[in-house]
Amino acid sequence: EVQLVESGGGLVPAGGSLRLSCAASGFIFSSRPMRWFRQAPGKGLEWVSSINSVGNRRNYADSVKGRFSMTRDNAKNMVYLQMNDLIPEDTAVYYCTTETGTPRGQGTQVTVSS
């Protein structure tokens, strides 16, 4: 069974940084592309970024391009999202998924104060 546990969220002032982590288990992590999604209060799900299985190709939503960086460590079954220059509009619950999965679980809350 695919299990993904996000962590690293918190409350930060605008302009601050956070690094989100996602621990994966229950599948062959090194063979699967991964994604980050987020859901802001009262809004729908938004795709944030994707990374291929070996970690050398990434894509980002325009809203985070140049500020966020997605990486992975296949030896540790971990995927990360480094978030810099945070703005209040980044406030959301963040989820990681496989390339075909849908966000589930609690995710990790990121709150950016103005």
C-alpha cells in the first residue's frame, strides 16, 4: 500500500523559507515520478510541482516558478519541496503524491503571514 507522510510545514512571515519533506513507503519509490499539490482555504486543489523518477527533470506551476525547488533522495525514499520567498498566497495544505495518485491524508499546513 502506498504511504506518503508529509512534514515540515509551519507559520512563517512573508519572505521566509520552509522545506517540506515527504516520506514514501509501500512501493518502488525510485521508479515513480512524484508531485506536490496544495489546497488553499476555500479553494480547489492546485498542482505545484513534479519530478521524474531519477530527479533530473522538474516542472513547476507558474505561481511558484523561481521560488520553489523540488528534489528527491531515492536512497532514503524521500521527496522535498524547498520553498523560498514565501508569500501569503502560498498558504495552503501541501500534499505529495505519486504521478498517478491523488492527495490524501492530512498533508502539512503552510501558513505565510503578511
